[in-house]
Amino acid sequence: MIRIFRYLLLLATSLLALACDRQGRPIEEFGLEKLEKGISTEGDVRVVMGEPDTVWEEKDGTRTLEYPKGPEGARTWFFYIGRDGKLQDYRQVLTDENFARIRAGMSKDEVRHMLGRPRTVMQFKLKNEEVWDWRYLSNHEARFFNVHFDITSGKVTRTSSSDAMPN
């Protein structure tokens, strides 16, 4: 009996170790453990993650690769590639902290560059309003973050969030 318990404990520990990256952090997206900041190239990122949805050419010569994991996915990954073609950093951008950075008066391009491609875009012409939404996880619960734009100006008027209804 003790031998079986030890075997199960060893198996569980091994499986947990496999679910961590090289720094010992839990893997949030399969494949990320294969990438190393400062060493992996843009080509390596594309091999691991596939073709990006959008490539942002930054003014300083760097590039941002966007990988939305939707439409029902709750993550959007941005990979930051330096002028040398090496991976500088990556992060999941659909977070409460990032949502808090969205301000009234921002353009659609600014919002898109911060949060990636929205899950849906809906227009309410009588209200002169366009609403973009992103599905995300907050405390392990699915929610929607919504950005409301004035149709005429294309500027943010407000943000809101709502619970994701179960299917």
C-alpha cells in the first residue's frame, strides 16, 4: 500500500513539474515553455504559436505579434520582438489591470493595440454606439469586458463588464 502511495505521489509530482516553465512558473499556454526571452527569435515564436492574427510595426523598429485565443477563448497573447529579431517579452493582455488603462477619448486603434482583436463588435445606431467585447477570466470566472465607442467620432465613451452566460 505504501509503495502504491509513493508511486502515485511521484507521478503527481512529475506531472506538476511538466506543467511549469524553465523558471518554475505554471504554464498558461502550451508552447510558452519552449520560448526564452532574449534568445528565442520571431521565427521560434511563429513555430510555437502559429501565424499571428496581427503584426504591429512599432515606431521604434520593434514588432508586436498578436495571438487572440478566441472567440470563446479568454486570453490574448502579445509577443514583443526587438529590433534584433529576438523575443523581448510576452504577456496575456486580457487582464483587469490592462482594462483599467482604457480611458474615455481613446481611439479604436489605441484600444485594439492594447487588447487585441475583440470577440464581437455590435452597433446600436439609435444610441450612436458601437460596443466591442472580449471574453476573459476574472478569479477563474468567465466575464466580458466591453468598450463603448461613439460611432461618429470613433472614440471611447465608457467601459463596462458583465458576467458570461453559460452555454
